[in-house]
Amino acid sequence: MKSLKELNHFAKPYKILSFSFEMSAADELIRTYSSKLATSYSILTSSETKITEDYYNKIVETSKIVENDIIYYVETSGNREQIKATVEYFNNKFPEHQLIITFDHSLLAEYLDELSEVDLINRISRLALFFKKQYGAMVIILGQLNAEIEKVDRIVNVDLQYPKKSDIHGGKSIYMACDTVIVIHRPEKLQILQYSRERFPTKDLVAWHFLKGRMTGTEGMFRMKQAFSQGTLIYPYS
């Protein structure tokens, strides 16, 4: 079996094509600044926060780093044929690069001839498989959960608190198409004070549930702590 290092290694340089249908590229960049400067998004966007000259210089230096980034954003939502044409153009423009394609998120693609949200997610999932096979691309699809995890019996019963495959909206097609399926859960948001039979504390908890790991066989959960005031997550949780 290959090691994680081997699985995460690209034989050539890579470029990221981000279909950021939900958030503007400007917001994405501000969040990048937030992480690199260890400060909150709200402070960077506030007109009431006065910054020092030293902090301003740090922002300028950070901008030089971000300027050389390898992420290309597509803000205008399109249907699956338009998305396919965009990826083909991008691949032809950078033939010597490994492609990483992200969708944020699957439900915000435009309809072509799809009959429902589930049908739309199914087509996007199949498109992701096409990109993987045709271009050797790594494809990351961001989705959402349905409302099942918010039901009272799921909240109060420790055996039902963890997310599962059926909690993913349109999850059947995404689950089958993806090599790895991760659900990020914040039980504190559901007023859960102790999480699962292990009674994990939920204060600032961000739980990463690996529901499927086709390449590694890895399933399970690890815990991180939110530090959004610093634009980051902390591991391990403590």
C-alpha cells in the first residue's frame, strides 16, 4: 500500500481551478489573507478597525505572496457543458501542470436538462469522474448536508450524533464517485455539549469525519479546534 506522502505527491507542478460559485474571489482572497496574517476576516473588512503602519506593511508583504498564487477563480456559475468547456480550455492552456479542480458548491451549478437537485448533483459527480479520467485531475466537490442531522433524536442519542452517508444531500452519487468523502461537523452548533459515547467536549470543536477512503482504506474521525479569530484551525484539539 502506498504511503500518504506518495498518494499526495504530484509528478509535475499543479494549478488550481476554483469554481467559486458561492463566494466571490475577493472574499476567498481576504480569507487567505486572514489565515496568513493570523487575524479574523471581520477585522480585515471592518471600517472601524484602525491598523498600524507595521500591520499595513505585513498586509503588503502578504499581498506579494498571494499575487504569485496558483489559484484561478471562476465566479460565474455555468451548466455542466460550460464547466466542461472551461476545464478543457484550462487544461489546454497549462498542459504541463497537474489540475486540481474545486466546486463550491455542487448545488450552485446552473441547470441544463437536469430534472431535480439530485439529478444535478449526479451529473456533476459524473463530470468529476470524467475530469479525473480524461485529465488525471484531482477534483474536490463541496456539498451540504440535509436536515436529518438536526432532528431531536439525532441530537440527544449519542449513537446517532455522528454524520453518515445518508446525511449528504444527494449523497448516493457523490459517495460512489469520490475516492474520499469527508463530513465536517460542528456539534456545538446543534447545542450538543458532549459528543458521542466518548463524550468529547464540543466547545469550538470542528470534527472531521472520514466516511470513505477508497485509496487508503482510512475511515474515522479526528478533532480540530476553531480559531476563526486567527483565520485558522488548530490540531490537535485540546
